[in-house]
Amino acid sequence: MSEIFLAPSVVLPLVAGATSWLLSWGAGGNSWLNLAGLACTVGAIGWMSTRWIFQVENITEQVMEDLRIQEIENQNKELDQLAQLLLKDRDHRTEDYLILLRAIKGRFDETRIKSKSSLRFMEFSGRVDELFRATIGQLKRTYQLYEMSRDISPDTRKSVLQQRENVLNEIKTSIEHLETAVSHFISMLEKNSTGDLSTLRDELDTSLRVAQRTEERLKEMEGSGNWNTVTRELQ
């Protein structure tokens, strides 16, 4: 709405029209200034209506992508910090998984930004974003579990590290689903075809449910302190 109604090409003529009328009023009424004010105002309203009727979809897509680019920049800063954190767990898998995730998401974002059909795939894109965030959350969890395992008894440590392995296996599966979905998405965009996204959506939803279930169980585990029992439930 801001881009349509407050764009410079709309606001400046309105300001010029209002200024002309004020000058005319200050001069005791000047027909040329009144005419200029009317022309500017009518032109601004006409241009605003044209943008609203004929360009609203293009404007919406551009605004969405501008916001998306800003989100990607902020996200990359957060991922850089996570990469530094994962260096401390002495497990190359977490670093490798983060690199893979960033590469897959980078391909997805680059293709989506270039595409002129992003609105058609909005629901699917939202699923990809959600699974990516959930998997990043799981990676953060693996580091938290690593940190936790350093300050507990040997028996409990074994359970915590086993749960960490379970989470790593789920991350691997989520990455595979994400890579498949993004590859199909890119292929459909290149062919300018909507294709059948239902299967891909189902795969992403399955991975999301697994990630959400794991997160709920981990919170329950932390709250109860009964690592052995909840770990067996998750296996």
C-alpha cells in the first residue's frame, strides 16, 4: 500500500498541486496556478489508480522480494555466528550439514528472486523456509546437547549423546528432503510449469513434523531431567 499510495511519482505531483493552490490563494486567486494545481492533482490520482489497477501484482512481488532480500542478509549474519559456534563441538558433521543447508537455501533464494512467478509458489516457498529454519534450530540443539553432555554424569551423558545422534540423523534426512524439493522447484520454474507440488509439500510436512516432535521431546526432557526415559521414546 505504501508503494502504491506513497510512491514519489504519486506524492510529488500531489504536493505540487497543493503548493500551486496555496500560492494561488496567497495571490488572491490565480487561474494559471489553479489550473496547474488541478492538473497535478488529477494526474497524481490518475497515476495512483493506474498503479492500483494494472501494476498491483508486480508491485506486490517487488515489495515481497525486497523484504526477502533483507531477510536473507539478516539470516546470513545469524548463520555466520552459528558456523563459528559449531566449530567448538569438534564434530565435522554439524559444520558439513550447515554448509549443505546454506548451499541448498542459496540456490533456492537465488532462483526465487530471479523468478517472475514467485506468487504462484508462495505456499511451497513458505514450507521450504519453515523446514530450513527448523533444521537450523536442530543444528543449534546439537550444540546445546554437546555442551550439556560435558557437565553431567557418565550414564546420563551416554543418553544425551545418543539423543544428539538421533537429532543428527533427522537433520540428514531433512536436508535430503529439502534438496529434493528445491531441485524440483527450480526445475519447474525453469520449465515455467506449476507441476505437481503436492508430493513435495507432503515430504516437507513430514520432515517438519519430525523436527517439531523432536523439539517437543527435547523440551520435555530438559524439563523433567529424565534423559534416559525420553531418549528411549525417541529411538
